[in-house]
Amino acid sequence: QPPAFGFLFDVDGVLVRGSQVVPAARQAFQRLADSRGRLRVPVVFLTNAGNCLRSAKARELSQALGLQVSPEQVILSHSPLRLFSQFHRKCMLVAGQGPVEENAQKLGFKHVVTIEALRKAYPLLDMVDQSRRPKELPPPTTGFPTIEGVILFGEPVRWETSLQLIIDILLSNGNPGAELQDIPYPHLPVLACNMDLLWMAEAKMPRFGHGTFLLCLESIYKKVTGRELKYEALIGKPSSVTYRYAEYLIKQQAEEQGWKSPIRRLYAVGDNPMSDIYGANLYNNYLKSAHQNQVQAGVKRSPQAASPQTEDRLELRKGYNNSVESCKSILVCTGVYRRNVDVPSNTEECTTEMVFHGHRDFCFDPSLVEASYIVQDVNDAVQLAFKKENWS
């Protein structure tokens, strides 16, 4: 019998902790695969990682899980940027680490400038590290293109350099060599990927994520200008656009396998209540609303959806069958979440006490961090879903 459900798996804290595989992950995928190592259920790996190539993450997961994972099964935080074609021909500054230039090109961007290229073109801008300051006054920069927008792929290595140069680009309207005149507002478009404040690696305590870097950037911009930094798009979990893209890929997998039954239910497995669970519950609310109102085109706006422009520009629905009815969230205890500590039992009483780690542009609804189910690990999550689906 063809499956009527699919899985969305977070990676860090669910399947791996840094370079170490979570033991339950291999057990889970032994259940999910048939005797020839092929998945019996459609699966998408939904991670907020963004400082690598999709193909590299697929290879990493293949090695960790002991089965073949294709790049088409992987959604990195920046994967939905391929839908933002209106920016693909603009000159974009890209920030992060890893192969940011190659990532941008694979997503469709034709003309990108890295932070390092900008720093070399304008060496007087990067002044915090005294060892990198020019010893002599450099000649004027000529022929450098005007920046038309900014893409924030993930947390950079030298935060002070990236923070300074991104602010310079926004204040100068893309011309950092010019003298500062009136500060432009609205500023140049900013597209940000991955809003995770914290993430879990091998350390006992969570580590800073890209959301922490965004918090710094927003605070500096407001302190300098007195105005709010605005995002053209916020993608990665918990943004609805990311889950919508995941649903699209789940259905593609089912079609390629020849499974005729429509996919009705999604199970999103994660370790971070503020991104994995919040995002899955937010998308579940959208699905319920879409069915109630028979919405067939675009993602319905909601008070919790950051950057409505993101959802409005989605173009995934050529012959799209809106069959998915629910997205259930399953929280595991192998990463950021600590059982009996993070999620209050009575949200009405604890609303004011709970610290919201989500992004500034997402309205905090305490009910959205409450998982549909809480289990020990990803193997238990798979067994739970199989039981709910009466699946052998």
C-alpha cells in the first residue's frame, strides 16, 4: 500500500550532534528503508544549515545514515532562494562562510560579491583587527559594482567585519566608497536565511546560530539610524515558505516512486521548539486554514508569518494538488530541547515567563512551541508515526 504520509527531519540534534551520529538515527532509517536500502516513505531533510552545498550535505547524510540520500531530498536554509528570481540578475553582496559564491550561483544568482572581495576593494572599511589595517593609504577604488541587495546565508567567521561592511552597504545605498549623505530608507533588499538563535553540536550547551548574528545586525542598524532593519525575505525554519517547499519536494518524491495515493499528512521531527516545532505548527495552522477556505494559490498570510512578500512570490503551483491536510510536530530530546524544562505544561500561566528565542518578526504564540508529540529520539518518532498511520 503506497504511503499517505511523509517525514520532514531536522538534522542537527536529531540525526547528528556535530560530527557524531545520534545512535537512534541509523535504527530509524533501518525501519524506513526496504531490504534494498530504498526508502518506503517520502523523506525530506529540513535543516537550517546554510554554509555548505546541498550535494555536500546529502553526502554527509548518506554516510551518517548508511543509505543513499540525494540532493533533491535536502532543503538547506537558503534552498527556497531559487524561487526569488526577481533578484537573480542583481548585484548581490553575500555573507556567511563556506562556498557562499557557489551556493548563490547554484541558486540562480548571476552577479555576486563576497564580503572578502568587498573588504579587499575597500581596505579602509575593516578597522577592528589592527593587524589587518593597511599600513599606507591605498589608492582610490575604481570599477567596483554598485551593490543592489544583500544575502545573509549564515553566521560568518569574523562577525565584526561582516557587521561593519553590511551596515556600510545599507547606509551608502550600495556604494561604500562614497561619503555618507542622507541615509536611504527603505534600505536595499536584505534576504536572510536561518533564524536559529541557538543550535546543538557536541558541546553540552547550545551554540550561537545565525539568529544571534541577525540580532546583532538589527540592533546596530537601529542604534545607528533610529529605524528598523527590514527583510525582503526571512527563510529557513520556522518560515512557512520553507515548509511549503518541503511539501513540494515530498510530493515530487512520491510521484517519482509511482506512489498513486496522495500525501495527506506530514510528520516534522525536530529538537528545537523555537524553530522546528514552531515552524511545523505554524504550517499546520496554514494547512487547516487553507482547507477551511479552499485556498488553492499562494501561502495564506497569518499574523505569525514573517515577511508576507516571501509567501506571495511563491510559484510552485503549476498543476499543484493541495492534498496535504496536516503537519504534525514531533519533538525529540537529543538536542536543544530538555524534557520538562523548556515547554511549560500550562502555557496560559507561563506566557510572560517563557523566553522566546524566535526571530523579532514572528509574533510569539506560546501554543506554537507545544509539540504534537514528545519522544526520546528519532527512532521513537518514526515508530510513533508508523503507529498513527497503521503502517507496518
